[in-house]
Amino acid sequence: MIGFEFDNTVVLEQQKVLEAALSTNPKTQKALQGLIRRAISQARAEVVRSVSASIADDPRHAARAVRTAVYKKILGANINIYNSRKAHGSTNYEPPRKLRPHQRGGNRVLRGGRTQQIMSYDALDRGFILRFLNSGTTDRQAGTRGGRLSGNRGRIAPRNFFRGAGEQALVRATDNLANLIDTELEAILNKK
């Protein structure tokens, strides 16, 4: 008769290693969220570069308003140009004057409160500007808020830069994330 002896300790060790590698394990889930955060931040940097290239004149750096979100309950993330839930401060940006000192001309009507408020938005709060540029606007009329001015301010033609830039960056981020996860799982499985 042939005898076969089985050592159960090796199987139990491998079972512990595999359980540690499961995404339901809180430590593994935290590590995966960190990897997702790293990949999505690289994708955001690509999108910001692409947006900056498509906006010729951006003195208040609206391209920095591209946001990311890493989900807590599920493993995932997104890139968007929606408004932030919190304000990031204000800036005292003043557009450059094109007139020489004491030269007549220019706008002599004082700015309204809402115009001044929009002018003081920080770069991270200017996502609405990106949405205007991305999807365009209808004809804009001045003086609709009870001001003294009136007139047509034209329309902004849609540029549709965000969808293409975002999709390309997310495809690269997905590939990058797959490589990062493979490396992390290999490190967990080889760990004794």
C-alpha cells in the first residue's frame, strides 16, 4: 500500500495570503484606493494640460478647476468639471487695463456685485467657466440683472474639449492602474 502524508500548514498559509489579497479586506481596500488615487491624479494632470492647451488665454488658471473624486464605498473614481462643494478662497485679480494713464475711454460704469464676485473666484472654483467653454452658451445679454448697461455680448461657441481629453486620460489611467494593482497583488502574494 502506498502512503501519502499531507502537510496542512502550507495550505493554511496560502489561504491567509489569499484572504489578505481580497478586496473585502480593509487593508487591501485602502491600498487599492491609494492606487486609484495615484492613477486618477495622473489622469487629472493630463486633462489639465489638455484643457490649458485648448484655452488660449487663461490668466486666472480655470484649467485647475478640473476635479477628481475617489469613491469610498466602491472602488472607483471620476474626473469632472463640476463645482466644488466648498469654496477655495478668493483672488484679487484685476484684468490688465489697455488704456494709458489719464487716457479717456474704457468702461465708466461701476461693476455690479455679482460681476465682482465672479471676478474674485479662485482658480479651483472656476469650473463653471470650463463648462461654458466646453458646452457653449446662447446669446448673452448685458443688463439683465437690473444694471445700467444693455447690449448683446455674443455667444460662446462649444469647444467640446473635456470629453475627448477625459476619455483618453481615463483609458491611460486604467492601464496604469491595472499595472499598479498587478504589482501590489504580486507583492502581497509573495509576502511570507
